[in-house]
Amino acid sequence: MTTARFRHLWFRLGQCAALVVMAVLGLLDLRVGLIRADAATPALVGVVMAVATVLVWLPAHPRNSRRLPRAALVLAGASIIVTLVARAVGPPVATAASWGLAETCGLLGVLFVVARRGAAAWALGAVLGLGAAVVALPLRSTTGNGLVIAGLFLALCAGASAAGGVYLRLLENGRERAVATVRAEQRAEFARDLHDFIAHHVTGIVVQAQGARFVAEQDPQRVLLALEQIERAGAETMTSMRRMVGILRDPDAAPDAPLAPLAGVADLTPLLARFNSSAEPTAQLHLDGELDGIPVEVSTSGYRVVMEALTNVRQHASDAKIVDVAVRRTPDWLVVRVSDDGPAPRVPGPRGQHGYGLIGLAERVRAIGGQFSAGPGIDGGWVVDARLPLRQEVDR
């Protein structure tokens, strides 16, 4: 199960628990209304208002939603009007349940959701309105010192609910900024790869063209061979340029990069040798198929997948003994799998961490039309899988 699905599951379970709590409180409100004749109408109104709150906080609202705080303002206004009418119609009913415990819980839930998901321009007003509605609820059934104590308690509850929503909002914003940074770094890596690849192949083309000029008169056959090599190198360069430049749509994400040799899947043997030169675990390489002629963006991406996976094993799987690195080439795909025999992490993510390295890998692989997954293995340990397209036709 992916991290996103895991979070969604917990989110839905939390909503179900909140619904159960509100249902119990609603039954309590109705029970009070049935026992006391003077509390029947307030209890029924409170249950109706509680149902209205559920219709607001239960749906999955998008971030910075404008509809959510507007609906919350309407709900807060209706609750305040009900409170004022109840206060004006008759004397308060001296029971806490008569002001609507289910409604109180529902309003606090709406307050939490608005603080987390509402558009900033509307959220502040909605939070203040909901806070006022919650604090005013004791006016329906309490007087004197009880009114002050209940109001202060509900004010604290409203503040805690709003603070919880704001905290999760800031946490989510921070995570999105971190992911955006990772994406920018991946684009920068692609830019460096493109720079190195083009410099390497263009330099070779120039050298071959210069050599062909000098041997043109002595050996025309060698000139034809040189021209074929130049054509092949030029076609490969243009193909990779089209695919990689399509990824680098943001011109600010391609800073100047130093010239350095590219590392691809053909360089996995020395990578694993360096990994094995330190303490356990021991990495084993399994190759299936030829590694020649792989597009540069695919080869470098496969290398980065293995490198990041080995880094995560070293950092988060100290109990692992063996790491299997399998690279298989099919007519259409380069399949890379890295698995270890360490204990499975207790929570999703790379051994309980935020996993921005794996997020970056996922962005890189998907940018070239590939597929990426990372998670606990069936028999334990951690498994990283990547499928990288070898032809443009399979990118989709």
C-alpha cells in the first residue's frame, strides 16, 4: 500500500470515528429531549444542526477551497440565530445536552476543516464566525457562572480545533515546498545529464568529421564509415535532446553544470563494488540482457534508482544482510529492482523517513514515461521497482 493510500485510509477511519461520536451525542440529545418536555424542541433543533455540520465537514474538500468557508459562514450564522431565538423564546433549560452536544462536536469539526482546507481570504472570517457560534451555544441552556465556565471551555476547544487545522495546513505546505524543491533538483540533474551527453557526443562528431576530412583522399571507404558513425551519433543525440528538453520546460531549472562523465547502468558494477567495500549488507548484481544502446536518459535514470536505493539501505536498513540489484532489458523496457532482506519498516515511507530521495526518483522516472514504486516486500525488507521505457512509443 502506498503512502498516499495509507493516509487516505486513516483519514476515512478518522471520519468514521467522528461520525460515531456525533451519532452517540445526537442520541443523548434526543434522549434528553424525550425525558424533558421543555428540552424536546431544542434537542431536535440541535440534532438537525448537527446533521448540517456533517454535510459541511464530511466531503473531501480541495485545498484553498472557497466554497467550504462560505458554507461554514452560513452554518455559523444559522447556529447563532438558533441560539438567539432559543434565548429569546423562553428560559434556558438547565441541562448541558439541551444546547446540542452533537452540534457542538460538528461545529468544532467544521472549524478544524476550514482552518486546514479553506481559502485564506475566507477562512479567517469563517473561523471567527464558527468560534463565536460555538462559544454562544451555552446561552441556550446555561446562566450565571455556568455560562462563563462553559463559554471559556468551548472557547478553548474552538482554539484547539483551529490550531490543529492550521498545524496540518502548515505541515502540508511544507511538504509541498519540499517536493517542489526535489522536482527542481531533478530537473537540474536532467540538465547536467543533457549537458554532459551533448558535450560528449558533439565532441565525438567533431573529431570524426575532422578525421574524415584528412582521410578523404587516401581512403574514401573510411570516410563512409565515419559518416555513418556521425549520423548515428547525431540521431541518438537529437532523440535524447527531444525527450530531455521536453522535461526541462522551466528555463530557470537548468543552471550551468560542469562537464563530467555520465554514469549509467553500465557503471553499476563499480557502484556496487564501492558499496560492498564498507560493512554489511552485501549487494549482488543480476543482469539480464544487453546494456548497450540504451538511451542516455534511461541509462542515467536506472543508475540513479540503484544509487538512491543503496543509499536508503545503508541509512535505514542496518540489519539487512543481502541487497539484490536486478537489471533486466526487454524489447520495450529497462526494468530495475533493488530489494533487501532487512526488516520491513513499521510505517510507510523509506524506513520511516520523509523519503524525498524516493520522491525525486519517482518524479525522474515518470518524467521520461516510466513507472516507479517503493514499499515493503511481501517477504519483508524493502523493494524499489522502476520500469523505464526504451522507446518513445511506449512512453504513454
